[in-house]
Amino acid sequence: MYTQTVKHLDREFVEDRKVEVTVQVDSDISRSISKFVFFAKDTVTQQRYKVTSLPNVEIAYGDCMLIRGTLSVPEVRQTNHHDETLPLYSFPYREYLAKDDVYLLLQVKDTLPASGCESLSQYEKLELFFMKQKEKLTTIFLTQYEQPYAGLAAGVLVAGKGLLDKDSLDMFKRTSLSHTVVLSGSNISIILVCIKMLVDALFFWRREKGWIIKTIQKIIIMLAVWTFMLLTGGGAPIYRAVASAYCGMMLFQEKTSQVYALTVTVLILTIISPFQTLYDPSFHLTCCATLGLILFSKPIDEWMRLSHVRVIPVRLREIISVTLATQVFVFPYIMFMTSSFSSVFLVSNILVLPILPFVMLLGFITLCADLLSVQFLVSLSVYINNLLLHSIFYIVEILAEVPYGYMVVTKTTSVTILVAYILVLSFVFVRTLSTDRKPPLNNTPV
């Protein structure tokens, strides 16, 4: 079906076409400083478009509008295998958009209100409600914080990376901190743990909880998690975290292997959306980081605890082990995708990650205080959080300018690094397996 659609569009769109179509917005609006991006469905053909518009009009989920613009097929990037400046990976843009049933791009020139669109269903109205709440919360950050601090404070809680300017995003990328400017797996884990703690606190009066209480708790947590997903608008890390939470409560037990749990979760998400599993780099990265965390965080922490670096404080040792573990599979994937890597990733994560939970907490306090009109608490939380945010940006700016802190290499060098990395990783695996299989020493006296 996908191949037939692509071939048909290639024949039909020899060049970009000027069109005038009536569409209905059927997705969240990704808002950045320079543009709005969203999905919309043609009211006549039911074809779904990825629409890009200048941020000079008010657009909301469910809006019906007449768009004058340019229609085109996603560009297929031709990779020159002999060009050493290009990365090894060629991003499959068409397949990436196909996961959302999108095959055409619509660049907006002008918009007018229109009629004739279908009314929203009850669930779509619920989605619209949460999207409006997300905009309201994002506006609070933009009002109370200055940029670029507002973009980071909002990004780690609700908004993603769209509010940060290109220079700031580039700095975080160069220091291997891109995962901190969005709702990454670690941030979502903190939020999910907080949700579970709040639900447990509701039943503090029951020391021993029977199956009825436990079932009620699971239902409340599942509703809270689903609400959080609607509020944030989703995304690969969120979908994986939500699916993991649901599977953990309904399918798995405490003794279930984490690798098995991750495999089942990915399989379920693949059945729901196969193109996301195959072609979404964000999904690949969150799975790579999770798998590395499962397999290597404890062994690395144990090695550090028994080695010469055991004098390192426990909290710092945990951050180092988690950072190194997540990089085990993330590093080769990023090298394959971009032919680049950050040599300061460990330093940047050690310095920034301990600050992020406090940024999230103070950002949450700002939201609650603003909604309750407690101006003193708003001012206090913003003042303290600005100090933390300023510290993060100061650290990132310094590390981004470190010589050889961010290196872009040629294809040949990328292949060499990846081959050497695979050999070293294979040696570690073999060494670990051989150590585990050694019989214990028999110290029983004769």
C-alpha cells in the first residue's frame, strides 16, 4: 500500500503545485519561534498533509480553514556514497511521515476561515481541551520566565523543544544534552514516579492493601498517565513510557525480566504503528537508552563501587553509571546517524542532570502558584529557578566551546570508530560471560 501510494504521488507531482484546499486540523500544533507545524486532513479527498505555516495566525485543533499554498511530496535525499562529508545514515523522510499517514507537504501562503468540516467527536473534544490547557501552561512559562530560560523550563514539563531558539538547541546538541530540553525518558520517569507517590498517598490509611484497593490504584494511575499523555501531545519517549507503565501494571510482575518487558512493549507499539518502530529516530534513541540502562547500569555501578573510584559519593556514582549505560547503544546510533559525537558528554551530564529535577519541581510550583494566583510563591519559584536555569546555560555554553568537545568526522572515520567500538563491546560481553560461568572456589576444609 505504501509503495503504491509513493509511486502514484511521484508520477503526479513532477514539480510543486499551487493549490487551494479546505482542510481540518487534526493534530496538536507544534509551535516554534519561526513557524507552526501540524497535520490536517483534506475535507474532499481525506488526504492528510503535513502543514507548515508562519506563526502569524491563530490555529487550533479541529479548525476548518481554506489554505492557499504549495503542495509537494517529501524530498528524497540522494546520498552520494563517495562524499566523505555526509553521514552514513540517510534519513527516510517519506517513511517517517508515513507513520502518521502523511504523504504530502503543504506550505501555507494564506489562510481563510472555512465551513463544511465534520464536528469533533467526544474524544477529540477531550483532546482539544487538553491542548488548550497545554497552551495555557506554556503561556505561563513564557510570561513568568525570560527566553531562553522559559523554553527549557516549559520543555522539560509540557512543551518540548519548540520554544528554544536554534542556537540554544545547537549548544545542547554539541554537549550531548539534547535529551534534557524535552520530555525525555528520564524526565517522564520522574513524573510517573510522582504520580504513583501521589496515588499511594491517597490510601495512606490502609497499611495492608487488598486486591480491590490495588486495582483502584492502578486505574487511577492509568487515567493519570493517559491524561499526562494528552496534555503533552505525545511523542516517541512518552509513548514508550506510557506503554511501559500500562504493560507493567497489566501484564508484568515485579520479577519479570526488564529486557523481556521492553521487548513486549516495543512489540506492542510496533503492532500499533510499525512505521514508528522502523523509521522514527526518537523512538530508536529512547529504546537504545533504555536497553543500555537495563543491561549496564548495575554492572558499571558495581565495578565503580569495587574499584579505585569507590570514594566517589553514591549519588554521583549513580549519575555516572546511568550516563555511561545509556550511551552504550546511543553512541553508535548517533555516530551512524550524524557522524559526530560529543567528547564532553560525561562532564555535561554529571553537571546538568542533578539540577534538572529541581528545575522541574520549581517549574511545577510556578504553574500551581500562578493558577492559584499566589504571586509571592510565583516570584520566589521563578527567582530560584532562574538561578538554576542560568547555571545550566552557563555550563552548556562553556562546554560547547571546549576544543574538540564536539567532533564531526568523515564516513571512513565513522566506520572505523564503529568497527572498533563493536569489537570492544564484543570483548566485554565475552569476558563478562566467561567470568559468570567460572565455578565458585571451594573453600571447604578437608
